[in-house]
Amino acid sequence: MRQSPTLYRNMMERIACEGSLTADERAEVALVLLVTAACTADVRRAVAEARTFSEKMHGGGLATPPLVPMPQGAGRTAALTGADDRPRWLGLLRIVDGVVAGAPQWVEPTATGAEVGALALTEGAVSEVGPDVSARHARLWRDDAGAWWVEGCDSRHGTMLVNGLTGEETVVEPPRGQRDGWQASPVPVAPGDQLCLAASTTFLLIEGYPG
């Protein structure tokens, strides 16, 4: 079945912008979207299931954002922009046995971003990980164009990215014993993707704001 990246992206945007839901509730809806898309290979069905889940479990949500009044003379594009135009943070939701475990761990939308690792010590580091994740395993950041990226930090067991729409797997960094001929380079990530660190730790990526 032909997939619709635009439909999937629009749904993730709607989830991220929905102010009536808490961060945890937005994460639950995003997980329903991701899992349904992965299991059925049908984006339309995944969107329908996520909307139904939001309505039944959280009393609605995912409404069309209201227009924002703009001063006279402002451009049409600006008038159609959402009320909150701050750069969105990247949320890492840990998935354990198919279930969200805990609240999102947030990465600030800067060129510095955040390290992910069992013993990562930098400001904003993500450290809620499994025992086989390296001390400094990977780094996530946002560039000036608004795109998110991930790169390996010479981890022992490697990192894999799973595209949330297609299920395609991209090696971010192979395990140390499998790097002959491999060249390190950053890999783009997007909301809905899964980031797999070593064998124990999988994160679902979402966008939104802490709290």
C-alpha cells in the first residue's frame, strides 16, 4: 500500500501541538500512531486509530489549532502560524516490551543538543538507559534549518535508527567489531522514528515542550 509521509507528519505535528493533552498523554497517542503504522503498513488506519484512542482515553484533543490574530499588514503566512512558534524540543520516550516506560527525556533544540549514555555528564544528558549502553553512546542535536540529527560517540554496541513511517533501518553506528570500511556520519531523525541503543534500549522520538 502506498504510504503518505505528509499525512503521518501532519498527525505527529498535531499531536505535538495539542495543548489540551499532557506530555505523557501526547506520548501515548504518538505511540499508538507508531505501533499501528508499523504493524499494518497503513498510515491512514494508523491516524484513525490514534485519533480514536485520543478521543476515548483523553476526551478528545487533536483539534485544529486556532488562527492567531495578527496586526494589520502582517503577511498571510504569519497569520496562519500557530500561537507558539518556539522551536520544539525532541522527546525521547523509552519503550520497554512495547509499553512507554516513564516520562519523555527532552533534548533542547540547539546545535549542542544532548548526549545519550549511561554515564553522560553534560548538561541535559539523557541517561535513563539500559546496562549495555555506553557511558557516552550517542548525541542528538538540531541544526539551524530545524532538522534533528544523531551521531554515534564510539559506543561499544552500536546504534540503529528505525524509520517510523517505512520501518527502514539505518545504522547510525555499528558495534565496534563491525566497523571495517564504515565511515561515521550524522543521520537525520524525525518524530515517530525509533532510536535503538545496544540491545536493551529503544526510544520513540516525539516533538513538543517539556512539562
